Amino acid sequence: MAYVQSTALEQLSYDERAHTFRARFLESGRIYVYRDVPQELYDGLIFADSLGAFFQPLYRRLFDV
């Protein structure tokens, strides 16, 4: 998992073959796994001005934790 600069997220990773996204949260240290994530959504997160602002409304509603 790669470390990122964010006030909400600590590390992110994406498995292209499995379309699986993993995120470690700063506050809790917990790792959440999101399945069936399109590459475009992960790319949008990586290039967002604010990782937390992009992540919160989209991933929490669309994907099971």
C-alpha cells in the first residue's frame, strides 16, 4: 500500500486484475476493502485535490465495506 498525503486516509492500493481497492484510515488505522471498483474511480481518487472529499461521498455509498 502506498502512503498518501491526506487528513483522512493514510495508505491506498488498487489491484487492477481483481478490481479491489484498499484504504487505511488515519484515525482508526483500519483497512477497508472495496470490491468491483472501476479503475477510473481509483484514478479519480488518486488525482483528486482532496482525497477525503472525493472518497467520503462516493465510496461509502457505492461500495460495501
